Amino acid sequence: MMKITNGLDTTSLENVDISVNFKNEAGNAIRATSDPNDTTASFLIRVNTMDGINDVSGNGSVAPATIAEIHWLIIPAPGAGGTVPTGKLYYVGATLNYSVGGKAETVEVTPDFLFDANSPGIYSLALATPPNAPHLPPIQFISDRTVNEGEEENFQGL
């Protein structure tokens, strides 16, 4: 989940574009996809819900003095947990691009982590914009992980 707070009273945040980034324990980028037929990616990701924003791929906007909230569904690919029982550590962050008053801004969102312990699961992460992001007041960094055995079959064909 990401919350974007527009602290401006009269100006919208325009051209909102969010890229969710995945890295392995060593900090190397890994592939995630929204294509359920792509078997080369380590994670399937898609926007699950959006409130206060209608797009996060470059055409979205956040109205003045409002908060947008975006939730992604993240499902690990088979084998993403590795071969050891403790699984693998991954970091999930984001790059937030937007414009305000015609000026482009970029914010690197602090990564959260998830631990794929070789069990089917669906993950919920809270990504927090850093406290010094322009127009975006500090957001509390929260992380929770939800794993439901077998539930990933309910999301075939995302």
C-alpha cells in the first residue's frame, strides 16, 4: 500500500507514475510482472485497489488537499523462496514520479521487506514516502505480511 498526501490547497499532483521495484538480499534488481503468463519473473504484481487516484502509470492525479491510496497484490512465483526452509529475503520499494505546477518531481520510496519462506502466499506491504519529499508530509512506515495457504489459486489470470 502507498499513501500519497497532497498537502497543497489549490494545486493537483499530476502525471503520477509509480514503479514498484524489487531487489534480492544482495540489493540486485529482480523481475516482477503483471503478466500472469510470464514465467520468468519472481513475483506477479498488479494494482488491486486505488482510492483518490485513477491511474499510477503516468496519467494519474491527486486532487488538492486529498490523500490517494494504492494497494498492490504481490504473489511470489513458485521457487521464489529458494531451496532452504528459511526462504529468501526481498526488498520492495518504489519510484514515485509526478509533476506539480508543471515541475517534474521524483521521490525514491523507502523499501519494505518481505520474506518468502517457500509457502504459497499473498503479500501486503506499506511503502512510505520519505519525510523530506516535497508536498508529501511524512507517512508512518508500516509493514505487514499476509500469507494464506492455497489462496494464490484464486488469482489465476490476473
